[in-house]
Amino acid sequence: MVLVLWLPPRLRWIRRAATTRRLLDDVGGADLLALRALTGPQRGLAAISAPPGGLADAWRRGDQQVISELSEVALRRAGLQP
């Protein structure tokens, strides 16, 4: 009974986590994860120090430090270690 209730959600999470990890490893993947962090819940963004103009402006300019920090937020939301 436990496997019937636990296994399907766990398999879905494994699939999503693998897709997210693959995305991070692809060219431009960190940029897409950063965009996901910007468009998702705002609670994880408070830990990132915002440069002048804000996080979205830094993302648009291609600031690699901000993109890296935002992609780490997206990974943590997905339940993965950055």
C-alpha cells in the first residue's frame, strides 16, 4: 500500500529533477533556470543581494553572478542541491 501511494509522486519528482539537472548542464540552461526563479515565488529571492536596477535588470544584462544565484534558487525550489 505504501508503494502505491508513495511511488508515483516519487517517480514524477525524479523525472522533473533529472530534467532540471539536464537543463542546468545545457548551453543557456542556467539562464532559463534564473528566469524560472524570477517568475516563481518570491520568497527565495530575498537572500540574493539585488544590484542597482534590480535582479530582473541584471538578468537581462546577462550578469553571470546574478544568473548563477538565481539558478541556485530554482534548483533549491526543485529540491536539488546547487
